[in-house]
Amino acid sequence: MDEEALARELAQLERQQRDAREPAWDDVANGRRSVDEVVAELRARGEDEAELSRMAELMAPLPGAFDDALAERLVESLEPAEVIAMPEREPVRWHRLGWAAAGLLAAAALVVVVVLPREPGPATDEPTPLPEHALSLRPGASELRAADDGPVSVAAGGTLRFSLRPATSYALEPHVWACAERGGTSRPLEVVLDPVVPGRVIEGRATIPADLALGEWTLLTVVDGQPPPAEPCAIEPGPGRRMPRVGFVVTPR
Amino acid sequence: MAEEGAERQLVREALDGDRASTRSLVARLRPGIQAELAHLLQGYEPARGRSARQELEDLVQEAFASLWADGGLLLRRWDPARGRSLESYARLVARSRALDALRSRRRMPWREEPTDPSSVEMTLSRAPSPSGRVGARRALWQLQSRLRRELGARDWQLFTSLFTEERGVAQVAEELGMTPAAIYQWRSRFVRKVLPALAGDLDPEDG
């Protein structure tokens, strides 16, 4: 096999596919034409209807709020962190760094990092007390707050951005997870956290399952000194665990 | 040139944390990134329970996060003197990052062929017969699919820059913050090891 020739063939395939892109969509991206205009033109040319529909969905303008929220988070990602005290901890499957993780970690690299090993002390089962946390939902690109400042609405399958503000500072790096509750039922939610700085506001987003029933729900967030148990939504409050809640509404996709 | 100078200034101000400049830069780059990712996602099926639109929004955000990561390291590397516009550079980063993200999530099955096979006329020198040529084309698509699936963001950026765009080693080295020697080493390894490994069981005669 001539690998050089194969690499050139692959490169040519990439170029041809790039060149074969419908240029009208660039007009949409640049604001020169609307999605509807381009769809009408391509439909008249007999383009595949399913492909047209998909591309129209993808190319539909993003709301101004999306750009604004994005810009705000980019600015925040450049701000240096302050408290850097990192006790040892077990990895938690509920923790995943959010999309801004890289930026915030980069900011953290600008300051001196002090790693404090856990002090050996008397064995105890007493959980480390955590302060109360105020939970709030932040409307983002895919969430809408009701006009009367009522509960945040989110489409099934969308994400809810939340923040947890501690009443007082503390040094423990907490574990955070979330559940959707209604009546006697609850569902664990996939949570993506921005990098957590102990004692500072915790920010993250929870993905609402696409098959979650429509209507009013309660978002339960858990801030805990310990990792989540096997049944993360079947828990009780305690001194080492804070469980703030807030309502939200699931709307059709 | 004046416009490029203005763009560099805008980048500097945004990476200094200026909100107005950041909003302006996002507004300038986001449409092109959205279009780039829309074309990319056109070739995928969304993961169960997710819409293509949701995937797009996530990937747009991840593209910007990559550009701003490490204090804006990637964004600072853009230099119009290297022959690439800011939009083109942002699109390349977005595409590379998106491929990386899609691969790591492993939640979107890849199509093994482009959307419109008739738009691509490919031949491989080792496929002389008509059926062999069809098979060769299919094998190449499959190899391309594997390449997208397996290469990390940086590898994809290197492949695109060196092979697809046929840019010079020195240019690519500067753009990616690598030494020319490291670029040559990557290229050699890609051609001699990575490509054969990916192409291993593909049969161009299997039409």
C-alpha cells in the first residue's frame, strides 16, 4: 500500500466534500438570507427533504440570549480563582467538568496552587457541617423564564443551568448531584459542573431527560460532604448535606 | 490588513476580559462556527433523546470554550500573517474540537458514507476495474469515517492543515505551537503507522 497516496486521496475527499457544501447556507450564516429563503430555493431544486429539514433546524438563528450568555461565561472563565485548598477526595461519578472547565482551570493556573493533605485526626463518623446553599436557576440558551418571573421552563431533553451560593465560606470540596421530583417519584439527573472551588458559588447544568413527563417539577440539588449513595434521590437532610430545591416546568420539545 | 489589525485588537481586548469586545467577537465568530458544525452534524444521527439542535448548541459552546481555554491560548495563536482568516481559524478549531467531543461521547453513530456520494468522484490507483473503483470509493469513505472517529482534536487539526489544506510545516508549527521537527515526526507516524492501522481491514475490491 502507498500510504502517501492514500493520505492524499483522503485529503482530496475532504476537500471535495467541503467544496460540495451548499454555499447558500453560508449566506444564512452571514445573515444575507433567511433559512426560509434558502430552503425554498433548495426545495425547488429538488434537494432531499429530510436533509433540508435537518439543515434548516441546525442553521436556524440562535437567539441573542445565547450569544450574550456565552460571552458572559467566556469572560467569567478568564477571571482568576482565589481560594485554592484542595482536600483529598474520591472521584465521584456524578461530577463532570462543564464546558467552561478548561478555561477556569487555565485561570486557576495563574495563581499559586496549594494542596493541603487531609490532617490525620481521631476517627469519627460525624459528617463535616456544610452551610446552607441558595439554589437559583439561570436562564440560558435553552431555558426560558416566565414573564411574571415564575418558574423556569425547559424543553424535555434540554438543560437547566443552576447556581448554588453558600451562606458562608468553607474549605471542603463538596459533592453535588441533582434529581427531578414530583409527587412520590424522583429521577436522578445528569449533572455537569463547572470547576468547583470550595466555599465559592457552585455552577453547573442538569440535563432534563427527554422522556420526563411534561409539567411542573421540583429540582432537588444535593450538596454533600460525602459521595452520593447508591440511590441518590432517596436521601434525608443532615448537617453534612444540604438539599435546596426549586420548581421548574418541563415543556414539549 | 486594517480589518485584520482590528480583529487582532478585538481578540486582545476580549482575552483581557472586556465584555463588550467578547460579545462582539462572539457575534462575529458564532455564525461561521454554527455553519461549520451544522455541516458536520448533517452527517450524524443525534443521540437518543437529543435533538441535532441541542447537540449543535453544546458544540458551539465547547468550540468557544476551547478557544478561550488556557487564557485564550488557541485564540492568541491566530495570526493573519499565516494566511488564515480569523473565521477560518475558528471554524477549524470548532470542527476539530467537535470531532473530539463526538468521539469521546460515543453517542452518535457515524455514517460510513457522505451524505451525497454522487458528489464525490474518487479513484484509488490499486482498483482498476469498475467494481473495484466503487469498492475503492466505499473503502475510502469508511477510512475517512474511521479517521474522524479516531483522531483527537490536535491530530485532526494537523491532518487538515498538512494534507487537506496543504499548508507548510513551518506555518502549521507556528499555528499549533509545535516545533517543525515535531510536525515532521507526527506526519511520518501518521502516514506510516496510523493510516495503515486504520485502513487495515478495508478491502477496496469489496464493492
